[in-house]
Amino acid sequence: MSLKQTDVNKDYDLICVGAGIMTATLALLTKLVKPELNILILERLDNVALESSAAWNNAGTGHSALCELNYTPEKGNTVDCTKAYSICTQFELSKQFWSYLVEENLLDSPREFINSIPHHSWVTGEENVSFLKKRFEALRTNFMFESIEFTDALEKMKEWFPLIAANRSEDEVMAATRIECGVEMNFGALTQKLFHILETKYNTKVQCNEEVLDIDPDDTVEWSVIVENTKTKKKQFLDAEHVFIGAGGGSLLLLQKVEIEEKEGYGGFPVSGEWLVCKNKDIINKHHAKVYSKAGPKDPPMSTPHLDTRFIDGEKQLIFGPFAGFSPKFLKQGSFLDLFKSIKGDNVKPMLNAFWDNLPLTKYLIEQVTASHEDRMNDLRKFIKNAKSEDWEILVAGQRVQIIKKDDFERGKLQFGTEVVKSKDGSITCLLGASPGASTAVHVMLEVFETAFPEIVNSKEGKEKLEEIVSLWKAEITPELFKKAINNSAKALQL
């Protein structure tokens, strides 16, 4: 991209694109370990945490595999818990980081972004009950899940989640598990707090209304970041040794402009989300739980239905969903041309292959897009039998872009989760993908930090500081170490 330079070059050790939970975590980790590094954060919108990190744009579940059945797939006659252990450890790492900030008097009022809430899995039908019992037996042998409870008794379910168990008969085949130590998250509030620390304690600039147009190689430093103010249209050329692209769904479009071979073959499939939100305070107050069930046999993991208590801006809420939709936008406040702009010569074949290989997903999305309010209410009534349409309204959630990645056979594979794309020298990194995203932000951003600044991470001072902040990182997770971390976090975060 050729533009006439209109501003004096500014040198930065790290420029982060996008002001969400990922950037806030990376920038603060970097400053804690190496305060003298010069970091700049650029955000296209007029404030931080307005896209995927915003409270209403995500489920608000502290994803730790306590209730999410898709993290424990059934393989033959056994349940594979490998991913559950990994996700649980990663979320505890996040809690450890936030606890450190509280203990250092950098982060205040943790109840504004994290609250205790029991996590439940609930299923119906003999086949699903059999699976849940196997899952329970497999998980409870591990120290991370030893507090898990199982029941197939209706009376016990009425204690756990009376709103769901009400108006059900004893002959219904159901079962549930419960873990008390689950949490509910407001990632929007947390993100705002982290940026406040960066600006007030570490003199880190956050420039809003600045859209990154391109990132080009530079002769004197690693990268030249070309920025345009969305209001004044003034352009800047900012030099940086390292760049992190953490712009949610918008990351792919920017990555495609960067001259690195590692970007080749990546595509994206956008999926929009919606929630049913309860308007009746009496109903909201009857439920104090997160209850996850099982997706349909041909439905994607993103469709896992759940009924959740939320705490947003100090007020208790109740949501059900998610319901999916389709929009070619890659961001909630993006462009309808995003999907079409993302199609390039190197990814058109993988994207077409991914489309044909995932026709059930296309069918699912068509059904979701054409669903009426009453259709959605009927899905809710599988949880709350007597749910009334007038007590619930639809709310549009965030936009997600699932990764399409070229495999070894040059075909496209649709992936769920997150992935870090990085240049060979680690000077530029980009985060693609979605859930469990925010819950594992610390784990993912430690990977990015190590990629960008290995000399800092591997130095004696760096190792000692990271051990102080996040002792679980790269540690052998023993029962003693894990329980100590859990107890410390519970105390610091007021759980």
C-alpha cells in the first residue's frame, strides 16, 4: 500500500491492534515483566471492549470445562477428558493472573467482573444420561474435578435449578452434574479495568477511533503500521518492532495484508449470535446457576444450549441460547463486504472445501436464521416448560469468525477455538478464532509474549517475575499446587 506520509514516525516496542480482553492481557503482562517497553494500543471504535469482549456479546461463562459437554467427547465406550483438564488449567491460570493484580492493589472490586455461580450439565433421554454418568465417573477421579456431584433424582434437581426441574414428572429420564466452584464473568468490565491500569499505572497509550489500514515491512525497524483516524481521516505511519493483531473477527482481514507466508490458506466463516433475555424479575430470581445441555447430534459445538444467570453492571440477568445467525460481517460493527474481501487466491479452495464438508452447519444456520420468536421459545421450553413468550426478548450478541485452515491435503478444515498465527521471527502475531477465547486469555497471551520477546521470558528476571505472577504457567500441575492456586484465587477474587 502506497501512502504519502503525513506524520512523524514514532517508535514502539509493541503495537497492539484492537482493544479487547486479549490485547489488554498481553499489554499488561508485558508491562509487569518489562515496564520500560513502549506499547501503543490502537482501536477502531470510540472506546475499549465494544466488540467480542462486551458483556452482552459473549456467554460470560468462565470456561473451565466444569459443565461444557463438548470438552469431554465420548470415544467408543470411554469419555476423553484430556481437553477438559487443559481448559480447566488455563482458566485457573487466568484467575491466578487477576488475583495477582488484586493482591498488588492494581485491580479493585473483583465482584464487578467475577462472581461465584454453580456450573451444571443437564441432559434428558437414556443415551445422554448414560453419557453423563460416564463423564462424571471419568472426571471425578481427577483432582481438578473431585468436587463434582451427580444426580438422576428430580428432587435434587429441584434444589439445584428449580426453574428447570419444575413441572416435571418422576418418570422423565434426566440427569445432572454440579460443581460449586464455577464462575460468571463480565469480560467487558474486566477489560475496562485492565486498560485503566495500563493507562494510569504504566503510561500506556490507548488511541481510539484509529483504524489500521495496513502493516508493511520497514527498512529501519520490523514493521510500519499505517493508521487512519476514523473521524479526521488523518493518516499516521507508526514504526514498531513487534505487532500483535487482536482485532477479533477483523484480525483475518488485516493478517491477509501482512507480507508473511504463514498467513497463506487461512479463511474465515462468520457466525452471528443471539440470546433470549428474560424481562421478568420474578423468573430471574428463581434461577442461580449456569446449566449447559448437549447440542443436537448434527449441530455444531457453538449450538450447545444453556440457561445462564448473568451479572451485568451490578444487575442480575437471565439468558438462554445461543441462537446462531448468518451475516457476512466479521465484526458486529463491521462491513457486509467482509466475507467477500477475505476470499483470496490462496484460500478460495480451502473455503469451498470447508463449505462442502460442513453442509450440516449450513443447514443449521439456515434453520436458525429463519426461526421465529416462537421457534426460539419452543427451544427454551425444553428447559423451562411453562416459559411465556412475553417474558423474553431477543438480543443480538457478538459476531464470531470460525477459522478455516488449509490441511496437509490442501483441503479446508473448519476449526473451533483459537489459534495464534506468527511470523518465523515472532515479530508479528495474530489471534484468530473464538470460544473459549476470553477465558483462556492469559494462557494464549503468554504464548504470544514468549513468541515476541523470548529474550525477556527466558531471562533470569523474566522467569522470576512470571513465576511470581502466574506460577501455574509451565508448571507440573500437582494436586497441591492446583488446590493452593484455587484457594488463593478464591480469597483474592472474593469467590
